[in-house]
Amino acid sequence: MNFNLTEEQVLIQKMVREFAENEVQPIAAEIDKTHKFPEATVKRMAELGILGLSIPEEFGGSGGDTLSYVLAVEELSRVCATHGVILSAHMSLGVHPIMKFGTDAQKKKYVPDLASGKKLAAFCLTEPGAGTDAASQLTVAEKKGDKYIINGSKVFITNGAYAESFIVFAMTDKAAGLKGITAFIVEKSFPGFKVGQVEDKLGICASSTTEIILKDCEVPVENMLGAEGKGFAIAMQTLDGGRIGIGAQALGIAQGALEAAITYSKERKQFKKPISANQGIQWYMAEMATNVDAARLLVYRAACMKEEGARFSKEAAMAKLFASETAMAVTTKSVQIHGGIGYTKSYPVERMMRDAKITEIYEGTSEVQKMVIAGNILA
């Protein structure tokens, strides 16, 4: 297996890193404090082709591969996890379901504006009483003539207040359970669509996380995504890909926290020597660096398997599980290495630690990833 990046991938990595360091990093602390969605830098991401990185050029994308997209999420998250998840939710959850399951007409209608970044996308599955247990959802869609009428609400929707296109899951046959779930492409402008409560979160604070309310929302029949009753399969396959994106986000957070710890440990002196000279700190660093590299290999492997068209559900779950737990462990140790100052907002590591926690929760908790992995190896 060749672990060397191609020339094109190296150029993409370099471009995104320079953008992240020059334009995103300077505002990261401020948007974390104000919880303000970074519209200006998201617009720049669109101009640079980042929001359509792994979309074919025929649909207005940059034509990059899955690993190039992963590299972009990683580099953004290294300095600001908010930007990483905006990209991940847009691409993995909002655009790729249309590319994979949409009709030619749906792709032509929606993908070019999403790939160019003219519009953002979002994914609506979770409800107040239905997280992991998708069959418990209460959102229903009833066909009436040439429209479906959808009623219900969704929560924890990333990009919620700024997206224009939403992948929405609803029950078209409640008696059928998981086989009664259908997916739809819903536009923000459709009658009956409303953005509800904006969540006040522990981390990724400038990411727009909202409730979505659908009250007699009118959705044209042609906006059904895939076949009726196939929504659960679409959701699960979409989340497989999404978990690679969140694994990349967690990887970027961990890498950023590791670099911060290395820099600080060399600068901070106690007892007339830098704290990096202490064996305890060195062992921390060795463990952190090893786990970050192991997470990178798992994330990159899953990305390459997806690109090759191989089955990657288990590998995506492994990547997200290990990378997210690594992010939590590495950021916690980085705060410890920084000592008291690391617990303040004077340094970015406390923000990184807060941001890391969500990677163990969304797009399937760590416990769910273990269920997926066990189900695959015991099948």
C-alpha cells in the first residue's frame, strides 16, 4: 500500500493549509467567543473550490478525490474545527447523497450551486426522540397529488440557519418501521419550512446548529431522493461517508493540539530548563504523536476505500471511533501540558478540547461505531 500523497493531493493540502493559517486561524478564537457563523471565510472556501472539492467538474466541482476532501477537512480542523464541520456536513451529508442516489435531473438542478458554494447543504435525520433509533422518528410525509406534505421537526442540524438545500428523512409508511422511511430534497424556500431554535453549544460554537420545523411543508414528488421506503438505507450509506469526514475533523483537532503542545513545551521553562526536557512530558508527546499517526492511517485508508468503490462501513467506523477518541485524549493532554494557562482562553487548546468532544457523539456515537464494527466482524 502506497501512503505517499499524489502531487495534486499535496498541492490541495498546501492550498488549504495556507488558507487555514492565513485567513481562518486569525478569527478562530473570536468566532468561538461570539458564536458568529463565519460567512466571509466560508465564501472564500467557495471561491477556492473547497466546497466542491470531491464533486466532478461536470457538475461544477473541483474534481478531486475523497482523500483530497479529507485532507481539506483535516487542515481546516487543525486550526478551527468549526470550519471543518461546515465543510464535512455540506459535502458528506448534503451533496454526496444527491450525487449517489439522485436522478440526473436532481443532480443537474442542485449539485452545481452546491459544488460552487453558491448554496450550502444540510442533513436532517435526528429528532428530539429519535437519535440512534431512526425508526422512532415522528416526522411523516403524506403524498397528495404531485406533492408530499411533510410534518415534523429535526434537531442538531449542522449549517441549519445558512443552508438552502436539506436532505430530509420522513415516514411514508409508519407501520413499516425502517422500511417506511423515505428521503427528500427540501429547499429552504418551500412553503412550511422553518428554521427553529439555534443551539448554544459547548464546542464548534460558530457552527450553525439548529432545529428544523416542517409544518405542512410542500415538497414536489420529483424531490423524493431514491425510492419510497429506501430512506434508511440512504441515511446509513450517507453516514458511512460522513464518518470519514468527522474522523478527518477529529484528526485535524488532534494534530493542532499536538503541535501546540510541542511548541509550548519547548518554550515553557521550569527549574532552568524547558519542560520538554522532562521524561514525563516526552512520554506524553510520544503517545500523542503515535496515536495521531495511527488515526491518520485509519482515516486515509477509509477515504481510499470509499474512492475505490470498496465496502468501507467497518473501516469508516474504525476511523471515526479511533480518531475521535484520540482527539479527546490528545487535547486533554495538551491542556495538561500547558498547565494553568491551558485552561484559559489565552491559548487555543481549551477550545480544541471543547471542540473534540462532539466528534465522539455526532454522526454516530463511539458506542454506535463499536456496534457497526462488531456487526461486521461477527457477521
